[in-house]
Amino acid sequence: MDIIISASALSGTVDIPASKSFAHRQLIAAALADQSTTIHMNARSADIDATASCINAMGADAALLSNNTGYIVSPIAEIPDEASLFCCESGSTLRFLLPVAAALGIRAVFTGTGRLPQRPNQVLIDQMRSHGVTADSDYLPLAISGTLQSGLYEIAGNVSSQYITGLLLALPLLPGNSQIRFTTPLESAAYLDITCAVLHQFGIRVERTLDGYLIPGNQSYLSPVNITTEGDWSSAVFWHCANRMGHRITITGLNNASCQGDKSVLQQLQGLGSEIDVSQTPDSLPALAVAACTFPGITRFTGAGRLRIKESDRLKAVSDMLIALGQKVQEHPEGITVYGGAPFTGGRVNGCNDHRIVMAAALAASLSQSPVIITDAEAVRKSYPAFFKDFAALGGNIHGQYPG
């Protein structure tokens, strides 16, 4: 659906939804645990629900709590011979569960929608093939069979931390010890810190080395019984950027001691007008680029090449969005340059069915000279279904109905 937003001052308090990065990992760990786990979340999203649906297909029972604020997960009691896993548009669901299903010996068929069937998996699939797994494709739909074997896994550290997280979740289940060795420098390291934090919650031991991880085998996931998913810094990025643009929003629900990488947005915003390396936090770029437009200087965003294989080609999508709104932007293979200081003119923006593009465009619309029409507004359901509800509650000027 299209949404139309006119300029307005944003002020008030927003409570940040639960981190989907933590939620994905907690749901999977709970499915592998020794007893039921109650996971409390103040909000859910389409991606989180995709992981819940997939672990159910693998033999767990993730049931919504009565107040719809989380799940109670009964672990897998009997491993099925076969499973059909529909991952929707969630790359995390797919990449995390590929090795886990293989570690359990499930003949699994993975499918998805949106851009997920075009997103690459070859690096992970190749490692799985060399460790006992048969896969009929590198892209969705794909079927796997065989049982994952322990051993040495050599994988690039700058391709996708999702591949490494999937292995970290799966390898402790195997009979022998395993090692993950990075063949290139690690990027998005904070996402692996989240993985290790969740593994620790469930009693799993892994050891960080100079070039990877050592993972003892024959381990068992031990349920912490009750846990609460902390607030999502990647969602909070949009509101922190809004404040840097002149709005006055009080942001609650965040863990200031969190290991989430997007917490660095507070430092990144101080670097507007210079070069900002987003290799560790690439998802922050759309909102940061919008904020950079309001800063009278040149901001160069680097280390963002992986954004080309997200829900959209985010570097192109961000560039196109800002140019459509009257900004001067230069696109590069691994980043973009924003020439700030010009007003947002208004116009029509292609949301590219990408939640982060849609939300970034809404920020730009809040300061636009004329209304902004944003397509694919419903894409926010992927990570932050209540975004437009919160935007309106803060004084956002939305014309007509909005998703949420």
C-alpha cells in the first residue's frame, strides 16, 4: 500500500520493540532445549513469526502467550524425518536453520518469498556439503538431506554473519568438536556477540579465537525457563536519527549495556559530515543517510557492499529515495556519498518492499517541503509492525490509513 506523509514535528515517548536479532536466536535455542522456555517480548514481527513457524515444523511447539507478548516454546521431543520450512522473507530464519536442520538429520525443504529466493547461500551450503550434507541448490527453493558432521569449517568473515550464527547454533549438537576459521576479516561482529550471548543463556559453551571459534561437541541446550527479549537498537536507530534531525523523542525500552552493534548509532551520528564506516552495522545506513541530508556537509558511508543483497539493493534504493526527494547523492560499489544541506522537496518514493527503506523515507517526509508518497508501506511488518502507529503518536502527519 502507498502512504502519504507531510512534514510535522515529532515529539513524545516511544517504547522500542523487542530485538528480532535476539528473538530469532532465543526461539531456536528454546526449540533445542531440555524443557519449555517462556520468551517474553513486547512486540513481534513477521520475521520473528517465520522462525516460530519453522521450529514448529521441525517438531517444537512455539505457542503465543495469551496476551500476544511472546512465546512459550516446548522443545523438539521427536525429530521428524522430513520438514517443510517456509521462511517468508527472513534471511535470518533461513541461514540459522539450514545448519540446525542438518545437525538434526532432518530432510528439509526450504522455501521463501519476496527477494529471499534471490539472496545467496552458496558460502554456507558449500561448507555444509563438505561436512556430510546434500543440497540440491544454492538458492530457494532448496532441499537438504544427510547429517551435518563436526570438523573444521572455513568461511569468509565478510560475507554474512548469519552463516556463522547458523553454524554456532548447530555445531554444539554434534558428537565431535568443531572449529570455525575465518578466511577474511570479520564484519558485523556484534551479531555474533548476540549469538554467543544467547548460547550462554542456554548453557552452551563456545570459545572465541583470533580467527574464529572453537565449539565443543556433545553439548545440550539447557532452558533458562523464563527470559525477556531486550529492545531492538536497529529499530531505535530511526528515532535517534530523528532526534539528530531536530525532533524531540524520548526513547525507552533499550538496554544501554547491550551487545547489539546498532548501539553505535549514537557515535555515528556525531560523525555526520565525515566518513562513516558501517561495515559492522550496515542496517543503520538508510536512516543515517537521511539524517546526513540535514547536515551541512559531505558524509561518505563506506563498508556497505553487503547491503546490495538485502531485501532490496539498499545502496541503490537509498540513493534513489534521496534523489527523488531533491538530494544530491553519489552511489559507489561499497557505499554512498551524501551532500547535505538541501531541503527535502517531497515527491514519490519507491519503498522497494524493504522495511528499512520505508521507515527511512518516513523520516525524510517529516521534514519535507511537500507531501511524500511512499510505496510498499506494509513492508514495516517485517521488523517493526507498529512503526507508523508510533510515528503518528509522536505527531507524524499521515494522510489516511496506514499499516499496523
